[in-house]
Amino acid sequence: MILIDGKKVSAEIKNELEEKIKPLHDAGEKVPGLVTILVGEDPASSVYVNMKSKACLKIGMLSKIERLNAETTEEELLSVVKKYNNDSNFHGILVQLPLPKQIDEDKIIESILPEKDVDGFHPSNVGNLVIGKDTFFPCTPFGIVELLKRYKIETKGKHVVVVGRSNIVGKPIANMMLQKKEGANSIVTICHSAAGDLSQYTKQADILIAAIGRANFITADMVKDDAVVIDVGINRVEDAEAKKGYKIVGDVDFENVSQKSSYITPVPGGVGPMTIAMLLWNTYKSFLKSN
């Protein structure tokens, strides 16, 4: 079994981006810029936003966090998005989700210029993904594809089974893996809660991608020998021995599944670190397109 090290790969990508951005700094030229808009004070969202900003600054990107209070109206948020749509210093706009209940998330996502939608959630970018055009890919699925490429895992003609159908992971990764492209060209099955017996699908997977949001849900008897297992889940479970009283686990029973798999991602340290790395990559890509 080979452990797929997302921390290592994400660090490589950040180093590659830093090398591309440093000459721009040295020449006194414009650099890629990302603005993150945070509405309210959700603790988890605040942590994510700070992590994204630090990652930007570390590789030499321009970073700004626009903090708005929880009572911000939809109109006010739309106005802030419009301001950054028109600001040429920022090539990526990210509105941190979830948003307060008075704000329509879809409306906000659709208000971001597609060419600055570095999260890859705008309907036009989603449409381009589905039909196989170059676009901004959602960061977590993009990170999964990059891990498979960098570990030289064969995907052509392989059966990829995706457990979960979210707009953020399940649907986009399924669409990305079926494209007739390098690092994809797979046979894809999506399964979800409506399936009577998920194991009849998961046991067929050459590459199993678990994104269902249920701790340790994928057990060893659901996975065939030598499968590649990609665990997208991040779940908090109680642990009396842990300092914080809990530990973070994935959707896969790592201890037992790892004994059967050829490759597997750990949680934490697998897919998670890739999400921010690919956000930075998308921002750099947007910068190149605008310059």
C-alpha cells in the first residue's frame, strides 16, 4: 500500500507557483490577487479564510479578506462582489460558504464574473466542465485529479466509483474523470443514498472516491483488493484520549481499508491540503488569462 501524501504534493504546487510569481515581484509588476469575502463569524469559515490568505501571502500573491457582519443584506453583498469584479488587482473572488439564511447563495455565486470564479462554482464554469472545455475546476475535485496524476495512477479505462453527489465534489469529480483527457478517460459510476446496497457498486471500483460525509462509512468489505481509495471526508468524532476531546477521520475506515488498497489518502493530510493549493493555481491561471 502506498500512502498518497496530499501535504507533500500541495507543498510542491505552492513552490512551483512561488517560483512563477517571484520574477513578477522582482520586476515590480502586478501579481495574482485573491479576495475572500466572509459574511458573519462562523468559526470554521473564519479558520478556512485565514488559511487561504496565509497561503496566498506565503507564495507572493496579493491577498485580502473582506469581512462583513452576519446581518449583511443580499444587496450589500452583491455590491461588494461587483466592486471586486471591477477591480483589476484581484483575479480571483471567493465568497466563503455557507452564507447567512437571508442571502441566496446561488444568486451570489452567479454574480461573480466567471473569469474570476476561482472556486469553479459559476454555472458557466460548471457547464464548461461538463462539456470538456478548459475552465476553472472546483478545487477539491481538481486536487483529486492532480494527486492521481502526480502519483502516476492509471485512470484510462479504469472503473471510478464516486460515493456522493454534491455539487462541490461528487458531481464535478465524476464529470472530470469521464472526460477524454489525460488523467481521466475513466468508466464512471456515481452512487448515493438511494442505492439499496452501496457495496455492490463500491466493490467494482478500481478507483473509489468517498465523499459522503459519514465517518468511517466505507469498510474493508466494501472495497476490492488493490483498489485506489480517495477519501474526501472530514468528520469530527469523539475521542476521550485526544486533547480536544475529538479526532478528525474520513469517510473511509482507514485502518482496515488501507490493508487491502494499493493507494490510499489519509485524513487529515490527503485531499484536504490540495484544495487550497488548487485554489491558488486557479487564481494564478486567472491572472495569466487577464494579462
